[in-house]
Amino acid sequence: MAILEALKKLFEKKIIIVLVLIIILLTAIIFIPGRKTSKPINLPSPNPVFPSVMPSIIPDKTGKGDPGYQEEIETKLNKRFPLFPYLPYQTEDFSIKYSGPLSLEVTLKTASESAKSQALDWIRSKGVDPQSHKIIFK
């Protein structure tokens, strides 16, 4: 009975109503739909794996496993990307990089036959026939 009487007194003072309204208000503020509680994480966009990042995924020769596997990987890499050790390459007139296996992207900084010829001569100087690659001039 004492509890009922205490509740009646609280009701008369409207304290319970105020407390309930405060709890409802706080709950609504915390759980408002669409409210972001954390910052979004900006992840880098995925890039295709080009030869410039290939060495990081080739296992070390000193590791355990089949030593012939490493040689097989190097053979395949040299067959598909024979200019790999030399690229990307850049001069005042042109720049060269791989755009895929046996595919080169040559950016001519000066739109001249001389720059194109210099790029092809550079490829030949590395012991590679330019005809063995698809060459995209930009």
C-alpha cells in the first residue's frame, strides 16, 4: 500500500510523465533512421595487377617449395612482359609502359614521327622486336 501511495504522489507531481518523455526522447535521438554513427571508410578502387606490382607477388627463391616453380613464373613473366625490367620508361619525347601482356602503351609528348621512331628504337635496343607487341600510341 505504501508503494501505491508513493506512486499516486509521483503521478500528482507528474514526475513519471516527464521521466517517460525524457526516455522516449533520448531513445528517438539515438535511433533516428538514417543517422550516421560513424564515418564511411574510403577504400582505394581496385586496380588490375600490372607488371609494376608483379614482383611483390612472386615468391622468394629462398622460400620452401618447388624451386622449379619460381623458374616457371620467371619464364612466363619474361615471355609475356619481356621489357618488364626496363618499364616504365620516360624521356622528354615519349613514355612507355605495359598495358597488359605483350601490349605497350606509348605516350608521345610531341606529336612527331621522330618521337614515335625513338620509342620503337628504344624497344629494339632492349632486344625486343616491336612487332611482337601490340603498341598503342597516345
